[in-house]
Amino acid sequence: MTQKVAVLGTGKIGEALLSGMIRGGWAPADLLVTARRAERAEELRTRYGVTPVTNAEAAKTADTLILTVKPQDMGTLLDELAPHVPADRLVISGAAGIPTSFFEARLAAGTPVVRVMTNTPALVDEAMSVISAGSHATEADLAHAEEIFGAVGKTLRVPEGQQDACTALSGSGPAYFFYLVEAMTDAGILLGLPRDKAHDLIVQSAIGAATMLRDSGEHPVKLRENVTSPAGTTINAIRELENHGVRAALIAALEAARDRSRQLASGNN
């Protein structure tokens, strides 16, 4: 039997997921989309050959519903969906901070819910998607979620209690790297380099460092020590980073992101 998947509230991440699924072999005819604006829905139809529907139609028709609206809009969407979602539908939430219990309390008893936190590198098929099961989700439901999100990167299963930490680390993680690249680019300009050259130097260094971390199996301390010669340039830079509390600032920043994820879960928008 053909499985129909609907992406509800198809913004950038939802569109990245759609395009990745199509590249991964899903037939556009089996993919449904909803969007707040009619012109956005038509744009998706033209670009990908998918079928725009209403939220209610998606709930009635699709075997899997992927909810990609903003956390503050999720309650309103569920109120709209609840009368139309049978208990055998798989519901996948991509909203930061909202626990599976929030969905289970608003949908038919026994509805399987899977919580997924992905990130913006889904746009280039390099996402990190963290997957957790609700109380009614089965192994098959988790495997299906992995198949969908595996189309745009890597997946990792964690207990739901770890989702807020994962949101802080990988959900928001790309922004920290962009922030660091921005700061290093400014430093390059201060040191006399043109912006475009500073950008290229830093981006390729970041790609190379990430590839080494992924492929070498070495601890990051070991890789850093390999670059840090006695009395050399790197150790002087590291000293300044430590003097300015960069490590402590990063830890505090991730704690703040985790705490905000918890606030979203409690309804404090």
C-alpha cells in the first residue's frame, strides 16, 4: 500500500524535507503540503509536483503527518486537526520544546507521536535530526521517521528527556558556528584581509576541521593539540580565548537555549 505523507506548515525546513524526500525516491504524488498562503502552496506544487491540501484534508488523507509550524502556532493547528486525525495516523512534530504529551492530550487516544528536532543544514542534506518516541509510538514509527529525516542528513534516537539539550546543541547549533565565522571574518578584516578572502579562508578551515572530527575518530582535544606548537601562534590565540572566558560563555549560552526550550514546553512564549 502506498504511504502518503503530509507536511503541514511548509516553510524552509518543510520544503527542505520535501525536496530531500523526492531525491530519496518518494513520488511527488504521495506527498501532500499545506501552507498558510495560497500562493505559497501553488509555488510548492509548481516546484515539486506535490499536492496542496487543507490541514483537515491532510489529516483525513495522509498516513503520516509532519507538523512543521512554529511552536506558538502548534496549539491552534492541533485544535483544527483533532476532529479529523484517526488514532492510527503517525504524527511527527518538528516544533522545538513541545513534548509528545502535548499532542497525545489533544489527539485521539493511542495516536502515535514522534518528536523530531532537526536543523537548517537540512537545506543542504547535512541535517542532524534527533528523534524521540511518544508513549504510543512503535519501533516501526521510529524507523519511518528515520527514513523520512534520513533523506536530509543524519538521525539519532534519544530519550525524550534529552530533547531540550539536543535542541540547544544541534537544533540551534548552526547559528553558533555562523556567529563564530562572522566574528572571525571581522577579525580577518581587522588584520588586513579583504572580506571575501577572509570568508573563504574561514569557511574552508571550518569544513576541513569538521571533516577531520567526523572521519578521524580523534578527540577534539587531540586534534587541537596537533595544531598547537609550543610558544607558537595557536597557543597564544587559545590563551586569549581562555582569558576572555569563551568556553564558559559557550556553556552558558547552551544552558540558556536549553532553558528556553523548556519554557516553550511549558507554554511561555
